[in-house]
Amino acid sequence: MSTMTKEESMIMFKILERADKMGIMANDRMTLSIDLGVAHEATPLDFERLLEADNFNFSHDIVGIQNHVDRERKKMDETFLPRFIKRTL
């Protein structure tokens, strides 16, 4: 089970701002925040790389996460894998 660090939370706030400015949020910032948390628990996300991504790849992960989160069960649909997951060695 993954937990979000303080640094990741701060970067996530910037991700929420960017998604809002780009107009790619399905709902509101709070809902996207929860969606990102669910995705991060399922497969730890590299928030720094996601924030730095070009618009196409950033949109892919943000829209994909929103479309594949089961908000009732707080689980990710296993058919979607974000591009910006943490790399393990």
C-alpha cells in the first residue's frame, strides 16, 4: 500500500491547477484529488514526471485516471495503466 508524501501532495496541488487550467477535469479539484489518490494507491504515480509532461501525455494520464476510477469502491479499473508510474529498479 502506497502513501503520499508531503512533497507528492504539494506536486499534486500543482497537477490539479494545471488540469483545471487545461479544462480536462471531469468534475472538480477535490474529485480529481481523490481520483489521483486512488490511482496512486493502485500503482504509485511519479507526480513530478506527470507534472513535467507535455500536454498530450499529461492529458492521457489525467483523463484516463478519471475515466477508470471506480469512485464507489475506490479502486482503479485494471484496463488502464498511467504512463507516469514510479519506476522501480
